[in-house]
Amino acid sequence: MCVVALRLFEKQGFDGVTMEDVADAAKVSRRTVFRQFPSKADLVWDDLRGVLDRLHERMDELGARRLTLPELMGLIMTPTLRWLEQPRVAKLARRRLKLINATPSLLRHPMLEELQRDLTKLVARVPGLKTPAELVTASLLAVGFGSILWWAEGGQRAGLSPYDAFEQAVASLVASLSSRSGSG
């Protein structure tokens, strides 16, 4: 159903499609659509539920360990970004990310807020962290999301996977900030 909805969103724009349109195109009742997806945005963000479920499964274990921020991010981001390297997953992810990038209202989804809250709880447990955990998490999510949006919009032509794009974006920022702090 999500793929059918995505096709409609791509053709008619996110705001130009109703849940009834999705139901008709999927050949199911409107009630069936709403039972599985309470909102149109849920049709777009459906895959994030799996990411959140995997994170929830690991929260206690990750939170109990005394991980550095790079170790924590590696354990969280690597499996998700590597999952996006599978050709079928990558193709659908690029389509979804392009739609999200073209529809700013999709960036205010409850699952994204849940992801940010959960990551903030883990970041807050990083030993010696002097920056507010909320700021660190928001910054990492911005870099992460920005890098996979770049990948979705054509960055893969540069030969970079979503993981490589994220890793290079973070490394570039760290190097840039390190050189600036050393020159002051």
C-alpha cells in the first residue's frame, strides 16, 4: 500500500492525494488504509517504524554500556545506513526521501520526534559529554538526514553509499571545526 501511495504522491504531489485516492488505487477500503496508516504521512514514514523498533530493542543494552559518542553513533547508524545499501531498499528509500525533501510538512512526524527523544536519552549517558544531549542529538540527526537526502537526490552518482555520505559529512564537519578552533 505504501508503494501505491508513494506513486500517487510522486505524480500528484503529497497534498494533492487523499487517503481515499490511496484506497482506490490500492483496491482496498478507506477503512483498511486508516486502520494500518492513521495519516498520509504514516504511509511515507512507514519504514522508520522498523528502525525505531530495532533501536528500542537495543536501548537498555546500549544505555548500560559506557560508550563514547562515536561508538554509540556507529552502533546505531551503521546498521540502518548499511540496510539502505540493499538495491530494493535503496530505490524505495530514495523515492521516499525525495518526497520528504519536497514536502516540508513531512519533517514534523511523530516518529521523528520519538527517534530524537530516544537518541537523546542514549546521548545523555555518554561519559564526559559537556554539550547538552538535546543539541548533540539534533545536530547528529541534521547531519545524518542531510547526508542521506544528498545521497537520495543524486549523491550516489559520486559513488557514495548512505553510510559513506554520513561518515564523510561528519568527518568533514569535525575536521572543519577542529581547524577553526586551533586557529583562534
